[in-house]
Amino acid sequence: MESFDFPFFIEVLVGGLLSGIMYSLVAIGFVLIYKTSGVLNFAQGALLLFAALTFVSLLERGVPFWITFAVTLAIMAVIGILIERTVLRPLVNKPPITLFVATLGLAYVLEGGAQLLWGTQVHGLDLGIDDVPYVVGGVFISTFDLFAAAVAASIVLLLTIVFRYTRIGLAFRAVADDQFAALAIGLKLPVIWAAVWIAAGFVALVAGLLWGARLGVQFSLSLVVLKALPVLVLGGFDSILGAIVGGLLIGASEKLAEVYLGPFFGGGIESWFAYVFALAILLIRPSGLFGQRLVERT
Amino acid sequence: MKHYGAKALLKGAVLSAVAAGSFATAAIADEQFFPLQSYRVGPYAAGGTGFFGGTIDYFNLINTRDGGVNGVKLTWEEGETQYEVERGVEVYERLKGRPNIAAWNPLSVGIAYAMIDRITQDRVPLITVNHGRTDSTDGRVFPYVFPLLLNPYSETSGIINYIASKEGGEEKLKGKKIVVLYHGSPYGKETIPIYELLKEKFGYEVQQIEVPHPGNEQQAQWLAIRRYKPDYVVLRGWGVMNPVAIKTAQKTGFPVDRIIGNVWSNSEEDVIPAGDAAIGYTAITTQASGADYPVLQEIVKTVYDGGKGNLEDKKRIGSVYHNLGIVNGILNVEAVRIAQKRFGNRTLTGDEVRWGFEHLQLDPKRVEELGAKGLFHSINVTWDNHEGDGLVTFQQWDGKKWNVVSDWIAPDWKLLRPIIEKSAEAYAKEKGIKIRTSEDADKVTELQGAASSAKN
């Protein structure tokens, strides 16, 4: 019998954890919206595509990097405000499924709009970080993945500071706790929703750039939401910490499953294994590992 | 500023209006119609815009320069499929009743599979250039399906022959380790048996690893590859899977010049997103890239300078997909021309065009006359060989463009033919299909398209 290759196991595990961070980045965008409005924003992938395509198209037209970043962020902010005005506001007090379907439609509009505006061509995106591996004790660790992990950590830190120590963060939390109570004490729901969609746009831009540097900026970017969904199921739809832990767990488990269980199933199992894993957790904890438990009185 | 999307949208609106009008039912004389199940949006839009752009550019060249094929104008209508099978079938259902259909060109294995029974009933050719079902090469069983230039088994043989030439001969393959990294789809899985079979012949070791669709995450697969320590990795990818494979190879320390891409992993769209990681990557092709060929120069002069070019971004003229589209246009047009020699310079039925494809023999001299010398080598389709023995070459990416790095290489057709026949005969038995003879192949019906299936 072949002996267990421990360094290889560590390599798969570390690679999986780092991949999981990339999933978390996408999942955080979902959490932001869900936390404050109870909407599963299916358009997050489309936002990511729109942001990355806008960024790379401006960059290719010779606009300097940071100006491009600022302009794209401004465009994402405008989109956030428009979404609040044209989609969310008219649907206030409608059932969550209505809002979900609205974001589904929004995803098509954004995907089509991005391609209408910038074309369908595939673009390369170089963020100046070589994706060459570090070798630590015979284990290969990707420089780019480490960079992505650092960016994800910074975003989580930033969001934590905003949520905990700023007035708008306090308002976010109030709305997340109870929308009607927040309205009753005079908080302006439309302003908060617009702000949170802008924040989701920012997360989409950062995630779009990192995923775009890895995949190329192309339509497939909008499909990365498929990687975020099991993360959300596992970590909980309303917890940023859950998005991070869920990402790590999903990333590590799907990679280990692919390598060690894949050969028994003919390979290619990681895409569905993540969902099976998340569903198994769902059976035990319906709100996910960190999601808020709903108590309904009848 | 113009963009693909805007143009495609406008085109879609106009075409829908046209389709809804009387045009759809009226038979028009001296026209040959090509329904195009294209994809200009969605994850594979880059391939779709290039390929269908190339085919349409060539049709436009024939119409503008020559007034059509011997006076018969070429017409076409696009239907958006987004590379999805159900949409492709929907487009088929919408357009199958149009008069004067010459051939279908879906550029999708899934859509092609879904159409085989339908077009066989309709008696209209289905062209799957460089892809499709391998055993459809056997025209005895698949009279209306044409995997022109290169079927998946020939591609595999060509790749193995190329690796052998790099190693210094077939005998050097013995003991070599090869990994095939394939797309988790019917297309990706098509070549699994042939790699195993060639292993028996050449004595190499092979490990075949699946990447789930769409292939935007391949860490686990490449770590497994690193552990296996192969001499070569054959990349049988599609779309986003290709640049991700190249980048992940770099991330896991696998040398890019040991990766050989298949015919759907050989475009600019596959390497540009991978950046410098793709420098030195090699891939098989049936047609060279570049715009220096006379036919491309004529397209630029006659079609683009006349404002009729299909590609919005002129920098894509001469790209891999665009050139494949042009070659596809040449093959379709020449099949019509050859059929006209027998049936007259008029609009042909689908079955007559099928006869034309079954006599599509373009030797290097004829290819040169068409302005395509060096663009592709030759083709020799017969009633029972629907692939046509296309030769392949290999190209290497230098960071800016593809450079040809091999001569034209012939796959091992003699080895492959019995396997193809066996598979086709099994299909015929399963479906109760009578195996055709050359006499059967020479008979044609004068009924058109769906009308012929209604009659039969």
C-alpha cells in the first residue's frame, strides 16, 4: 500500500484554504446585502463582472491604475444608487422571493449591459503580482493567493471597523436587526440601502479584480457566484465571519475531496462536493455555522 | 463608438422583425441559405464572435466580389444560442422551415449531438469543423454529418505524433508519462478511449483528469499533476478553463512548454488572460493564424474597407477563431460550388449540398487558388470519410502572437479508421440504421430540408 504523503496533504490543504479565501471575497458581497435587506442578491456575480470589465476597459484605454480604480468605484456607486431607486424602493414590503427574482433579473441586465458597453472580448488583467510559487518545506504556496488572502483580511477588517465604530455601521446593524424598528427611530432606509449596495459594489470591484487577474476578465467571472453559494449556506447568509470561515472550509474540503475521493468517483467532483458538504451542514444547522437563528412565533 | 453587443442587439431586433414577417415563408430563387446558431453573448462569446465573424466575412467576400457562388447569392440568419443546447435546438426549430438551407454550422458538440437525428431526417448537412462526434466521420452511417478537417481521434493522434517528434521518435514514447486534463463535458470526454488505445501502441503511461465545468478552479487537479510528475500535459479545454490551466500550471511549478493544447485550447483568448505564464505554450491547429494570406487580404480590402466586416475589433482579423471561421466559410462555399457542377448553377437542396460535401476535395493547388495557401493544408472528403484527412500543425505563443513550430503533420488515420467504423457500426445497430453504399450516397433528393423529412 502506498504510504501517506503528508507534505502533499498539507499542500492540498493550504491550496484549498487559499482558494477558499477567494470564494469568501465573493460571499462577503452577498452577506452585506442580505444582512441589511434580507435579499439574496443573485446579481452579485454580475456586479463583479461589470466592475472588472469596466476597470480593465478603462485601463486598456490608457487611464492610470488608481484613477481607473476610483472611476470604476464611482460607477459602481452610481449603479448601487440606481438599484436602490429603481429596483428596491418600488419593492419595499414585498416578500423576499419577489426581491430575489428582482435581483435575478438585475443580473441579466447587468451582464447584458456590461457586454453592450464594453464588448464580449476576453481581456488579460495584470495586477503586478506574479503567480509564481513560494516553496516552504517542499510545499508550494502561491504568491497571488497569499496576496488575495491579505486583501480579504483587509476588507474584513475594514468592514468590521465600519460596522462597529461608525454611525453608518451602527445604522447598518440597526436595519439588519429590525427594519421596522430602525424606521421608527428615524433611520432613512433608502440611504442605508444605497450605502450598502455601494459597499457591495466595492467588494465586487475588489473580488472582480482578483478573480479577473486569475481567470481573465470575461463573462465567466459572473459564474464565480456558484462558488460563493455553498460558502453562504455553510457560513450563514448574514455573517461576514461566516463567509470567511465558510470559504475556508469549502475551499479546503472540496480540494481534499477532489484529490482523495475524486478517483473513486471518476474525478471532477469538487463542484458538487461543495454543495453536498454545505447541505450536510444545513441539515444540522439550518442557519449555517454563523447565521442568525430565526425564531418565529405562530 | 461601436460595440459588439450594440450591433448584435440591433441585428437581433432587425432579424427578429424579418423572421416574423413574410420573408420567412417566401421562397427566394438563386439564394443559398445558411442558418447560423451563433453565440455572441455568454461565456463563450469570444469564440463565437470570432468563428461566426470569419464565416460571415467569407460569405460577404463571395457575394461582394463574385456576386455569389456562380450567381447564387449566399444568405444567412443568426440565432443566439449562448452555446446552450436547448437554445441551439430552439434556433433549429425556428429556422428549419426556411427555404434553400445549405448546411447547419452550430460550432457546439452538444447542439450538434442534439441535431443529428433531426438533420438526418431533413436531409441537410451538419458541419462540425474540428469537433463533433468522432464516429460521424464514417459516412456510411452518418450521411449528413461532417466533422471536417479534424475529428477528436485524429487530433489525439496528431498530438501524440507531435510529442513523439519532440522526443525523437515514436519509440521514445515508451515509459513517458502523459496527463490529459479534460473539460468535464461530452466534448472533453470524447477522447478518453483513444488515449488509452494509443497507450497500448506506444507504451506511454497516461492519467486522465477531469476539470468540472466551467473550469475556473483547478488547484486540486494541478497538485495531482505535480505529484504524478508527467513529461507532458495535454490540455483538452474550452473557454475559461484554458487560461486558468496555464496560470495554475505556473502556480504549481509545471513548465508551460510541456503543455500541449488541443484544437479548442489554441486561440488568443486562451493565452492572453494568462499573461506571461502562457509564453512558450504550444497548441495544435488545423489553420494558421495571421492576416497575411491572400484571402484575408481580400476580405480586408473588399469586406472591411467596404464597411461590411463582421468583427468590430479589426485587431481580431487573422486571429485563430476568425481564421477558422474563414476556413469554415471556404469549405461550405466550395461544397456548394462542387455540387453545382453536377446539379447546375442554381439553388441546391440540402441533399445536393450533402453530395457536394462528399466530393469536397481541395488539394494544395486548389487551396492556393482560393488564396488560402498556408492557411490550411488540404481536404479530401469522400462519401464514407467525412473528415477529409485534414493535416495539423503546431503553434507556440510568444506573448504577442502564435508562431508555427512544426510542419504539417498527418494523424494515424489507418490506425483510427477501424475504431471509428466499429463505433459507427455499433451506433447503426443500436439505431437500426442501414449502412450506406457508394451507390446510395450518389442518389440525391430534390426536396428541400424539412420538406424532405415531411415527405419521408
